Amino acid sequence: MAYDSEGRGASDAGTVTLDALFTQAPVGLAVLDSDLRVARINTATPAMQGTREEDVIGRVFPGSHYVVDAEPAEAVVREVLESGVPVRGRILRARPPAHHGQERLYEVSAFRLLDSDSAVLGVTITVVDVTDRERALSRLRILDTVRERVGRTLDMVATCQELADAVVPEFADVAVVELVDAVIRGDDPPPSPVPSCLTLQRAAFRSSAGENQPQAHPVGHVGVLPAPTPFSRALAELVPQAVGLTPDLPWLNTDPARGRAIRESGAHSLLVIPLTLRNAVLGLVSLYRTTSESPYDEDDRALALDLARHTALCTDNARRYTRDHSVAATVLQHMVPVHAASRTALETAGIARPGDGSRAWYDTIALSGARTALVAGSVSGEGIQATMAMGQLRTVIHSLASLDLDPEDLLARLNDTATRLMAERASLSTGNPPQRPPATASCVYAVYDPLTRTCTIARAGHPGPVIAQPDGTVDRPDTSPGPRLGSTDQAPFASTSIQIPHGSVMAFPAPPALASHLTTATRLLQAGPALADLTLQKLCDDILCTLPADVGDDGAVFLLARPRPFPPDRVAIWPLDNELTAAAAARDFATDQLARWNVAEEIAFNTELIVSELVTNAIRYGSPPLELRLILDRALTCEVSDSSATAPHLRHARTTDEGGRGLFIVAQLAQTWGARYSADGKTIWTEQTLEGAHR
């Protein structure tokens, strides 16, 4: 097929139409013969400006259109020529002279030409410059990628690395993310303008060249940015800086290490974006182009601002979480006892490990009569609010324990308080209440009495104890369950009393999987007599090491207690007659017993007064039988029991009153005093500290 330079040989209408298309249409048109030589071409498109038609006619495609990847482009057009199947919307890269050799993107479509006899004449191709469209779509894809991948964790360093991974190599060949050093520690970001001595820590690095890419500083390096540089200007003005790079730029010498890395990488374009949020500076993002020929332009600056805004928001969320987590961890560290306090007849040890969905604690509380309260529990949730709720419940338990309540009564009153606390916590929550599970807590409260060797246990949604017997058997006694604290279940709490033989070890674990593990999966509690040779703290550590990976992810706590015999010579019991003379007899009994215990004279004298007042009140206002009991432990305990349930009241007598000063005197002489009740009546008790009081 042959065409002259004016395209004659068609009808007049066809000639006019073809002339209009090939001289005025904004779409690039070209007719190729069967050898892919250009027969006619439209030179009215921007890509062909400054190019004469006669300079292109006869040139072979794809060289005629300055296509970068020539072989694939030629293969596509020849496939159309041979098969007749049109190709539409194929993207090709080219460097036309009209754009001074800069790479452009073109959408090419090709259709085979046939004559009236169906003989193949050649191929018609259309060429549309889609560089702006494709770059806009590429920017949108990059933005979508960053929004999808960045901020998936509440870790600031991980968030920065996610940004670097998302923009390389699609938007940059090298990405460096630096954060203000104080921000990484969870502190508030400094407001703008920032001081010149601001320290930044390199948090992330990514290069399309992999490990072969030279770095100015390793990840984790902390330093001050030198000035004046594009980096310092970006932080000072809070405006992205797009800079062309050449080896002889003066500011490269202000930071020799950074300048050397830039020169060695061959970077030709730099885009520096400050990470800012609410006019506060969190860090800096530096993007370099080394292999991509296009420098950063205004559209790239706009995209970089969107990327920085999203990253800054995610980083600040991670910073807030880090700060709250640090505060919660510090509060938790000072809230849970480092070591469980042991007493004369009870050795204790425990471990509380916070998890992703709960805060756990344990406690031991000294009670009157040489008894000890053993407490373990957990609060659902995490962060500072859950830690605060845990601390509030722990304080309430201590307050209720000082009232000498039975375990079931204590949990009932604790549940009332927990319900109010959880309601307040829910009202302060900023989340969507329907999507947030209601906050509750679990707790086990047990009271061990070494004089009767009984342990009275009440549970509130908490696993029951695991007991390792001296013969090596491990069992879980049947104890009455109760609803979780703060839940809508209004079932009553109940307690169970268990005889604990000497040499046994009681474990109060949570969650239930840990209780099952202690019962069946571990032999640590099945050592039998050898268990007595292990310290409980070492046993705690050994149990923690044997936990399966999936046990305790949401928090774990276990409290171990080993009963020991209480020395019988440190307990004295004296039945009293229901007569006024019993007070004098009780004083004589107390004086003799304290002398045998070698108690200091001042403590002995105070105890005589306490015994006299308590016995006198029991005779006047109580009911027989009466009993006096003295216990020498870490404190001296004096107890007077009777069968009446009448509660004593401390009165403040006036100067003219003849009586009413008995309990007031007792309160002044003792460090603490109180009353506890049982089915047989009540006991009024006092405690006096013995430190430095022995003769």
C-alpha cells in the first residue's frame, strides 16, 4: 500500500475527514504499513510539537514514537498485524523530543487495516498522553496503600517502618523516618517553632537497593540535625521541601555522614516532609529518588503532605498508647506487692502478669487472731483505666477486710462497689458502648486460720484453689462459685471451709486454663514431701516457666500459700466466769502469761488494762460463756469472746460522766482493735506491736 504525502486516493469526504484527523485531532494517530513503517502521522499533538511530518514518515515503529521498551511494543503491534485482534489501552513509556527527553506515559490502541479484498494493508495506532492521569492514579494507589498499611500497630517505630515500606519503591527509592527522641519515650511533641538543639532518633529506613544502600546513620541513632539544610528548614517552617540534589551543594558539608551517603547513592531529588499534628512536631520524613528520573514536583508535595498527616496521626496514637501503657505499668508495679507478706503460720508467694485484656493482682492481708486473708483477682480491660479500677478494688478489699467480715459478706459488699466503679468507667469511655464488652472483675477471697487449720473461701467469677497434698496428690476442692464482680448476675455469694493439712500448698490461679494446667499438666505440685524443700517463690518461677504459650496471654495471676504449724506455746486460752471478779482473775492470768513470754513491762501493763476493760464490758453487756485468748505473733493479740451479738460502740465521755471510757482507753493503748462475729457470738480483739518491746 502506498500513500502520497497528502493522503490522496480517497473520496473527497474521506479526504476531508482524514485531513482533519491528521492535522487537527488532539489524539495521536499513525498509519503503519505491513513493515511497521510510518505512512502517515498526526503531528498536531503536544508530543509531536516541533517535529515535521516528513521527518517521521518512513521510520519504523516503535522508534518512530521514541518508545522506551521497544521490543515489547513492537511485539504487540506485530501481533495485531498477524492476528487481527485489536489491542486497546496498552500503556507504553516514551521520551519524545517535545518533552526534552523526559519520560511520559501513553495509552496505545492498535487496529489492523484491510482492503476490500481483505488483504492486510497495515496497522492504525492511536496514542494518548495519559502521564498526568496515570501519575494521579499512582498517587492515589500510594495513598491507599499507606492508609491500609500504616498504623496497624500501636508501636511508633513499627508505624514509621510501615510508612517506609509503603512508599518504597513506588514513590521513593530511599525513605528515612526520624522521630523526636522525646516523642518515642511517650512525651508530648514539642510545639512549633522547635529549638535548634532538637534531637531526632532514626526510626525507620528502607531502600529499593536493599542492604547495599549506604546509610548516613543506623536505625536507632540519636542526633541533632545540622542547619541550615532542607531538613532544618522543613522543621522550622513546617512546609515540605523539594530539592534537587547535586554533589557540589554546600549544605551537604554541614552533615558529612549524610552528605557522603547522598553522594554515594546517586540521589538526584529530595523531598523532606515534617510530621506535624496540631502545630506540634513529631518527626521528619526524607524521601530520595535515585533511579527514577522524574524529580519531585508540586503534585508529589501534595501527596507527601497527605502521607505525613496520616502517619503523624497514627504515630501520635501510638505515642499516647505508649504513654498510657508506661503510666499503667508504673502504677501497676507500685500497686502489686513485690513479695507476698508471710506470717508465722503461713508462707506465701505470688506472681501477677498483666495481659492484653486484663489486669491481675494478688494480696495477703493480716487479720486478727493470727489469721491471713489471701486475695487474687483480675479486672477486664487494659490501660490506665483498668489499672485504676484494680487499685480501687484492692483498696476496698483492704478496707472491708479490716471489718473482719466473712468472705461471702465481703464479696457481696465488694460487688456493690465494683458495680458502681464499672458504671463510672463505662460512662467515661470514649469508645462505642455497644461494641465494647462491659467491664467486670473476678476475685477469690480466702481466710486461713492457723489455730483451726481451716481455710474459708468465697469466689466471684474466679477459679477455685488448687491444693497440693503432702502425699503428692493435687486436687481442686469443690467450692461454691459466684458471679463476676460488676456483672448483671445477682446470684448470692457463698463460702466453703476446707481443712488444710500441714505440708500442703494452696494455689489460687487465674485464668481457668492456668488452674487446669496446675492440676493436670505440671508435676511441680506433685512432688509430695519434696515440695517442702522448695521455696514458694522458686515454685512460682518454675510454674511460670512451664506455662504453655497460649495460657496467660490475657493476663495471669497465681498466689501460693503453704501453712505452717502455729507454735502452741504462743497461744493461751482462759475460760472466764460470768462474775465481776473475773476481771481480776483475767488480769492475773494475763500478767503471768506475759511474764512467761518475756513481754516488756510497758506492753504488759497496757495489756492488763485492756484485759480488765474488755472482760468488764463482756460481763456487763455480753452473755456467757466468756473466754480470754492471748496470741503472741508479730503482734500481741488480746481477745475476749462471749455469746452475745451486741456490737460495742466507742463513746467519747464528757468530763462529768462517771463511765463510758472503757473502749476509749482500749483504743488509746492498742495499735488497732475491732470486733468480729460468728455463729457463736462475737469477739472483741486488740493488737499491740511488739517491735522493740521484748525485755
